[in-house]
Amino acid sequence: MITGKPRHLEKTYDVTVVGGGPAGMAAALGAREAGAEKILIIDREETAGGILWQCIHNGFGLHHFKEELTGPEYAQRYLEQVLEHEIDVITDTYVADMDAGRHVKIMSGSQGIHVLDSKSVVLAMGARERTRGAIRIPGTRPAGVLTAGLAQKFVNMAGYLPGKRVVILGSGDIGLIMARRLVLEGVEVLGVFEIMPHVNGLNRNVVQCLHDFDIPLHLSTTVAEIHGRDRVEKVTVAPVDEALRPIMDKAWDIPCDTLLLSIGLIPENELSQRINLRLDPVTTGPVVTSTMETSADGVFACGNVVHIHDLVDFVSQESDLAGQCAGEYVTGRRRPADNIRLVPGDNVAYCVPHTISSDREHTIYLRVRRNEGKCAIKFGDAYQRKLRYVFPAEMVTVTMRPRFLENFHGDSLRVDVVPR
Amino acid sequence: MAPDDDPHADHLTHYLCIGCPLGCRLEVEEDDHGDVLEVRGFDCKKGKEYGRQEHTEPKRMVTTTVAVRGGLHARVPVKTREAVPKPLVREVCRALGTVELTAPVAIGTLVMGDVLGTGVDIIVTRDMPEGAPTRAAQRG
Ligand SMILES: Cc1cc2nc3c(=O)[nH]c(=O)nc-3n(C[C@H](O)[C@H](O)[C@H](O)COP(=O)(O)OP(=O)(O)OC[C@H]3O[C@@H](n4cnc5c(N)ncnc54)[C@H](O)[C@@H]3O)c2cc1C
Ligand code: SF4
């Protein structure tokens, strides 16, 4: 039986992992595999596992475990391995601060404030949801406006429902999944509204979460105003013009008591800012090398804190690498330094890692800005790969091999996604 | 041709393929006995297979939660071990509405065997150790 009971806490660690989600757990295991001895995972929740405990639907692990698991099953498989490998896990504990010397200040109700020394640190704090403030919906400020992920936690873990008549703004997967979840719990879901002309979530979720339950989906439509004094009483929804401005003479009102927002995630980077890490303005996460090392010596980062992933399998893959490299760092081993910078070009929002080395194989993750049909991803003149399609909502992964770069002698490589 | 003029219109059903983000619009044509004559609109064979399956025997995995007494949280997640016929999804959830487990509960615990005569079992998808949920666990 998994428990969140802390083991005895040491004063110094080889590798301290901040955040015990899938990223943190995979990193800790990677560090163990690379030979690090004293490894600690710190999480502010009551059990390590991160966001996965509340994602009770299936669709996790197809790449990594070659079977389709639910979020909790995926989390538990990892947590069991973490405990088997005698990695210390402390929960209900918040990492409040850190300095560039890797002194980590932790805080908990039961243990008070401690400062730990660590030879290396892996940042795996995940992401938080964008809230109403991020999109400035006009209107009053009643109770009943909350993010879809928070509602998910209420329903799936705490066992209470956010309301009786719900409108969902944003067609990301979390919003779609919550639409179905609420209907199955007897809540009336009045519609999903998406400001863009296309759905943000997977087709599978459109079919299995909306079509299956006859929940209306309104594209190019947004919530223009929230009404209600103490509690949400209704929302005004309106189609939008090309500049995404609501067309108010076509607006209509929907009486409801709850508005759920599913409008995206942002990496949780307060700690990264405390130690002045270099951040990527597009991802808002740390800039990382091909060993997932940040701009601070011995500080690594992985998972949603670096860039938002749509599949947990890739989180695990990336984080295993980060942990391996943190483990190598503390045992005095270094991979050859990176010599090529990746520069996002046409229709490429960002690439992670930000730099690579020409003599190792790398997995490069990138996100495009626009939909495109048949296209090719080009790494300068060095290498190109054909793709059948690209979508902003689906991360592209490319394997870069040393032989692709044999005849490349520059120090920066432009990455473009172009139609063919 | 507008759907109204199409002599086969009542033999046609449309589906959105979920196989990949391309989201091909599938059209399934059936004969007078309700057997599938043809699947059209797919861009790869995954879509063809999906259209046939979705038309003849749509199935869904059901994931939901049941109440747990004395656990770290008030609800514990469960799933159908295999997919069940799509029309039964709501009923499966309703059948689980009255179930209450007592912590500790281990992952894989059988919650309900052969749900609604489908031959499919419902199992728990995480360990739920004992603990006091921080907030009231009442629904509604
Ligand atoms: C609602 C939802 C649905 C999803 N559905 C799918 C799906 O169907 N399939 C799929 O493959 N992926 C899905 N994902 C994506 C996947 O779950 C995430 O990519 C993955 O959980 C990210 O892992 P992480 O470890 O980076 O972050 P998280 O899981 O968020 O973990 C971060 C952890 O760090 C802790 N933490 C943060 N800051 C501190 C601090 N200062 N001190 C201590 N602890 C801290 C947090 O409490 C948390 O436990 C979904 C994500 C969400 C949000
Ligand atoms: S038919 Fe093939 S290409 Fe089209 S959506 Fe389905 S899986 Fe994708």
C-alpha cells in the first residue's frame, strides 16, 4: 500500500527533486540509475503523483508502458518504483525558496522550516491553470467561476460537485473531460464555448466526451460577460469576429450557476525566478541544454515546468534524462558540452532542448504555431523529415542523430516547418 | 448532392474518426438489413476499421469514482476492466452510485463483478490508504 509517510530526513542530499509528479518521480529514478545515492523528492500534496491522481480517465502510458492506463494507475506504477528504490519522499511540504548554491528551504506543518543542502537539484514543479484574470472576462466577481482542473480535483478526489448547471469556456482536453465527468455525476452541462474556430482537445475527447452526451460545442464563440452577485447567475456568450472580439448584437444569455475555465496551463516558475534562471519567453519555462540543465550549475528541470506536455509519456522520457544527468553530475561525470543552438523559425513556436550536441542522439520536442497539412520539418539544410500534419495542440517529437549533422559545421540550426 | 436528394440518405451515418488529429469525416453506408456496405472518407485503414466498429458495436471504457470511508480522500477512482457497450455507460455509473468502500483499499480491488451482465468487472485504479479527508466528504 502506498503511503505519503515521510522517511527520516537527511541534512544533505545528492539529488533533491522539487515536485513529485510524473516528472519528479521519473527524474528521481533516473538519478538512481545513474548512481546517485541520497535522493529526495519533495511535494506539497499529501501523496507524490502530481496532477495524475485527479486524471481518472484512461489514455496514459500507451508509449511508455505499451498499455492504456488511467492517470492514477500510471502514477502508482511510478510511485511503487520510487519506494522500491529507496528514494526519500516527503509530502505535505512546500519548497519555499532556494539559492544558486542549491540550499533548498522547505516548509511543512509537521516539521517547520528546514534548509537542505543538495549537490544537484531537479525542478519538476509542473504547471498551473490559467485563471479568469488571464483573459479578463468582464462582469461581476461571484462565486462559481473556477478552473476545470480544480473542479476535477473537487469531483474526483474530494467528492463534491462545483455546481448544478455548468458552462465550460475553452475546448482543451481538461474541459472536454470535465464535461463528461460532470454529466455522469448528474450535473447539467450547457455547452462548451471555444473562441478559436477549431477545437483544442483531441478528437477522441470531442467524440467520447461531447458527442456521446449531446453536449453542444460552439466554436468561434466566447463568454463575454459574467453576471451574478454572490453566485454566478448567468453568462452572456457571443460569437467573435476575426479579431476575436465578441459581436454583442448576436450575444445570448445562459442561466447557470458555474463557469469552468479550460484555457491552458502555465509552467510554475516562481522558484526558477528566485534563482534567476534564464527563461524562454515562449514556453515561460527555463532554457535547458540537451542534458536538461538550466542556466544554473547543477540545477536541472523537466516536465511541465519546462514546457507544457500533452502526453505524460513524454514527460517521463524527458524527466528520466534530466534525472540521469543530475545523477551523472553528482558522480562527477559530464556529457560533452552542447555546440549547436536550435533557433525556432517558420511555424515553430519553440524547441526543447534549446541546445544540442552534434555527437549524441537527441529527442527534440517542438510545438508549431499553426495547423498545416502535408509538411516537412527542416533543421537548416542538415536534415528534414516529412510529416502528414501538424497541430499546435500536438507536440512534435523528432529524433536527431549524429549522422544527420556530419556535414554541418555551424553553431546554430534554424528549425522550420514548411508546407510541401 | 444535398442529403435530402440522396436515395441512400437513411442508410448513411456520419462519424468523426478519433484515430489521429486529422479527424477524417467518415460515412458509413448500410444495406436494408443494417449490415455495413461501405465505409468512406478515411485517409488510412485505421479509420475504416474505426467506422465499422463505431457503427456496429460502439464501446467505451468507463472511468468514474466511488465513495470510500475513512480514506485519505473521499472518493477512489475505478474503471471497467474492458470497454462496455456505449449505451450502458450512464447505467454503469448509476449502478456504482450506491457503492461505498472502506479504506484501506488496494489498486485492482474488485468493486463489482460482471457489471449489468456485460461480463466486465469494475476495479479500483489506485491504493487508497487510511486517512482523514481534510474537508467534509458529503455530496450535493
Ligand atoms: C487535467 C489534465 C488532464 C490530462 N490528461 C492527460 C491524458 O489524458 N493523457 C496524458 O498522457 N497526459 C495528460 N495530461 C498531462 C499530464 O498529466 C501532465 O503532462 C503531467 O502530469 C505533467 O507532469 P509534471 O510532473 O511535470 O507536473 P505535475 O503532475 O503537475 O506535478 C507537479 C508536482 O509538483 C508539486 N509542486 C509544485 N511546486 C511545488 C513546490 N514549490 N514545493 C513542493 N511541491 C511542489 C505539485 O504539487 C505537483 O504534485 C493531463 C493533464 C491535466 C492537467
Ligand atoms: S482515418 Fe486515419 S488519417 Fe483519418 S483521422 Fe482516422 S486515423 Fe487519422
